[in-house]
Amino acid sequence: MTDPMHARTPETLVLREYDTYAEAQRLVDRLSDDGFPVEHVRIVGDGLHSVEQVTGRMTKGRATLYGAGGGAWFGLLIGLLFSIFPTDSDMLVALLGSLAIGTFWGAVFGFVAHWATGGDRDFSSVSRLLATRYTVHVDADYFDDARKIADRI
């Protein structure tokens, strides 16, 4: 039995280079549309960097509201799970009770979590990992077929 941690990676060749991931993705999609076995393709990002977009100010009130929203979804899920099992209680009561409890505790945890930071992070943000350049690599045994398709684009 071959150990997957020590399996040899096949030799790859660079088919194309792009400035954006969307362009590289478009090429792979075209290969797939033409019936190429895309499991022999890799999109490799070079020059990786993290970009954090600040989306707004985070206050205790906003943290409480976000926590309440997350808790409401969780409470609704629990209520739906409880409603699966037949009981003498009303399904609507189970749903609304779980929703209310989830909303309350979500709000409490959201407030406490923000308060515990002591003001060290009073903003919300979204992080992305980006690359400076994207290269589409193809296993050497399949390179000629991939090149024929890519040259028609």
C-alpha cells in the first residue's frame, strides 16, 4: 500500500499565466467544457498576501445585535430538530421558544465577547487571500491535449 504522504507528485508544466484568478478559472472551465480531465490541472497562486477590508465600526450594541442574529438561527435550528419528534406540545411553541432562547443567549454572548476584547478590536472586517499572479499547471502527460484546447481560446 502506498503512503499518500510520500506519494510522488506528477511533473507539471505551465499552460498559461494570468493576473487574476477569474481568468485562470475561465481557462479551467473551458478545459472542462471540452471534456478535458481537469483533475490533472492546478491553479497556483504566486506572491500571496492577505487583504483585510474593514467593513465598519463594531460597538457593543452592534456586537449584541450580531450575536442575537446568530443565536436566532441556532435557536431556530434547534427548534426544527425538536419539532421532528412527536410530542404533545405544539410545534409552534417549540419553534418560538427555541428562537427566543437562542436570540437571548446569542445577544448575551455577542455582548460579552466584544466587551472582553477591552476595545482592542472595535471594527468588523472581511479577510481575503490574494495572489499577485496565477498560473495554470497541467500534468506533463496531459499537457499537449490541454494546450490544443487553450490555443483555441
